[in-house]
Amino acid sequence: KMERFVRFCDCYNTPILTITDVEGFRASASEETWGLARKSAELMYAFVEATVPKINLITKKAYGTAYTLINSKQGGADLIFAYPTAEMAPLPPAAGVGVLYSERLKAGESREALEREYIETEASIYNAAKLGCVDDIIVPSETRARIAMALEMLKSKRAGSITRKHDNMPL
């Protein structure tokens, strides 16, 4: 549904605003048999191919593949805003702690304490902004004004010309 909506917006030159919180995204074996990887590739392709203004607002959590698929910088988002309480990292805390702090876990440190540390350091939205993954951190009361300014700024966005006849959509 989301891929079709992105293509619909692009077809009628309607800007795309996504509001991101990937809390409920889970990849399991049953989703893989349904075709999650293929559908994910098609969604990412739709965002990359869209030439309309694309703005993303991260309200809570933006982790891993789920975030990358939903109008990320990697997918060609023009502007990304985030709330100060948002979190962003390549892995959710449970997985990130297992990868980054495995030695500390083996030494007996508390997983909960390490997850809090991971959220405060690696998943900090300020860290993501420092790395260029977020354009600006805004307070919730500024949301409407900042989105309106972004849409005004991007209204004259022009798509570059492509050097090939058409792209090859993932199937």
C-alpha cells in the first residue's frame, strides 16, 4: 500500500511527508515467505524514484531496515526532522547491545543498563544529526511551521534528467 501511495503522490506531483516510528516493525520467517524482502525493495525503489519533495519527521524510533525503507536519507529524502526524544541507530537496542557490548555482557554487566547506555550514546538523535542523518532537531510545538517552511522551500524542486530510458524495478 505504501509503495502505491508514494507512486500516486509522485504521479500527481504531491509532496510526501512521512512520520516515522518503527516500533511495530518485525521481520520474521513468516514475513519472509510472504515476500517481505521483495516488497521492501519495491518500497525503497518507489521512494528513490519519486521526484516530488520528500520530508520525513522522526517522532520516536528509527531503527535499521525499517527506517531505511521509510523515506530516509538513503532513500532520497530531501529533509529529515526529528524530535529531541527520538532515537536513531542501525540496530534496535537489544540487537545493538549484543553486537557492540558483547564482551561487557559476558563480563556480567546488566543488559538493561547497557541498553540505556546504547540509547543515550549510539541511538541518540543528536549523534545521528552530527553524522548528517538528520537535518534538524525540532521541538513538537514547531512541527507545523517547520513543515510548512520546508514545503515552501522545496516547492520549486526540479527533477534531474536521467541518462537512461528507464530504471529496472526490483521484482
